[in-house]
Amino acid sequence: MKILLVITLLFTTIFAKNYKEFAKEFKYETSYEVAIKKAAEQKKDLMFVMVANFCPWCSKFEKKVLSKKKMDVKIHEKYIPLIINREENNYPKEFNSPFIPVMYFVDYKTNKIKKKVVGYNNKADFITIVNE
């Protein structure tokens, strides 16, 4: 039982570190308050990606979709990107979702959700969503 606990903690630490490394490398905000302020200043909507430590689809979404150059450029043109780990509980509760990954597109004027996209999306599907 102790071995299982140690393995779980190890994987949790690895995945938690990865999302912060992704955020740093691709210049995503990791604070909702900072991101929403930046969105208002730059008059851009917020693209909020919610992930979790244990979620392999979240990691796949980061690596196979969000980290692609063309996608990254398009996201930064239109949005202030934000990525938060659901398990850290540092976001407004209206963004709580039982499913992950989940992406929220938030209006910079009203801070209201304009669109919610649940689950993994491939590049072709997600670029369509980003361009809407």
C-alpha cells in the first residue's frame, strides 16, 4: 500500500511540474487574476485551459495541439492564454468542471464564459474552435 502511495505521489509531482513548464515555455498565465487583468488591458478574450495532474488527455492536448507553432501563434493573437491545474483550486468556482481538459473562452469585458469546450480536441478541431 505504501508503494502505491509513493508511486501516485511521484506521478502527481511529475504531471504538476509539466503544466507549469508548459506555461512558462509557451507564455501562458497561471493566475486567473493576472490573466483577466491582462485581458482587459489588451482588450482580448481569455482562453482558460483547465488540466489536472492525473489526466493523460491534458498532457496530450498540451503536447499535440497547444504546443504546435501555428496554433500557439493563433492563440496568442486572439486570446490571453491561461492554464491552471484544477487540483490547485486557485480559480473562480464557476469554472469548476467534472471533466478535463476543459477550455473556457471568457469575454474580457464581462468576465463571463462565452464558450466551453470539454475534452481532448485534435489540431484540426481546435483551430476551428479558436477561429470562431
